[in-house]
Amino acid sequence: MTALDAVIAEVAACTACDRVLHSHVLGAGNGDPTARVMFVGEAPGRLGAGRTGIPFYGDESGRRFEAFLALAGLSRSEVFVTNTILCNPLDAKSNNRRPLTSEIRRCLPFLRAQVEAVDPVVVVALGDVALTALGLVKAHETSLRNGCGLPRPWFGRTLVPLYHPGRQSTLHRPDAAQRADWQRLGEYLRGERQSSISKVTPMPLSGAAGVRQAMK
């Protein structure tokens, strides 16, 4: 059993919160368990992950997320996608609601465990709830207002805050600006990947040294 398998098993057995639909959205549908990039959203949506078991899939937020991923030059097969809390928070009318602070704190050990198990190079916070929760895992000094799209060191890796892909976020940041944010994310990731390759790829030898190396 891998470290992530152990987290999945613990999540599946959790009933700590009593005002959520216990959808326990963590498993194969979250993506590559060894991904270099992890996306953290708010919570499974009633018509999205709460229904399909796949984060950001099956509703409008999911469709926008897929489009934004493409702008960054990414596909689901190469990333890991999760949420701050892993069950669907519902109000008295069974509609989606913002997670309570108490629910975020109860799910926090699972969030930290996912980051440590997947061990991504870059963690992208999708919205203020995710950014706040990641700050509880390891403190950071960034915000959506002042740090949207800006990579910052965090927890031995890099944190990038972006707005939640839900349509409502366009009230705070226009769609065109969000599309540009994702394109810049893609540029950053390509540069980061190239930098990593350069660090592990030896430079070719020249002159006599190169001849001797080639003859070995």
C-alpha cells in the first residue's frame, strides 16, 4: 500500500462532519499520484465531484477547469486534482455552501497528507478557501488580491494562487484576466520543467575530453 492509498482508505472511513454529503472524493479519479502539479479546490460540488467522484468534473466549474487546463498546456492525466475538504458541504436546502472553518480543520490532516504523498513540485490553490487551508498546512504570506498567479516558495515546493474556476469568480476577476493567469501558469511550468531537466542533464564535453568520453 502506498502512502496515498493509506490516505484514501482513511478518508473513505471518515464521518467526522455531520453537515456534508459523505462523498469522500479521493481515489483514482483525482489523477496522477506522482504528478508534478497539484490543484487544490474548495470542495466537491453537488452536481460535479459530489455526483461523479471526480474533482471539477460534470458541472460548469469542471468545464471551465478543463478549458483553463488546456490554456496552461496541461491535461488531467498529468496532474493531481483535489479539494480542501473531500465531502460535499450542503445547506438546509441541499445546495452547495462554503465549507465551515471547523470542516476545513477536520479535513486538514488529509490535505497535508495528500501533498506529502503526491509530493508535487507546484501546488496551485484554486480560490481563497484552498489558499487559506494551505496556509494552515504551512504558513505563507500571499493572497488572491495581491498574489494571483505569482509563484511563491511554500512547504519545500512552489505555491501558485489562482481564482476558483467557478463562474462566480468572474465577479472578482474577469474571465479574460483568468485566462491570461492560466496561460502564465503554463509558461511558468514549462520554464520550471526545463530548469529541472538542465539541472540533471550533464553538459556535453568538448575538445579532447569529449573525444576521450566518446571512446569509452
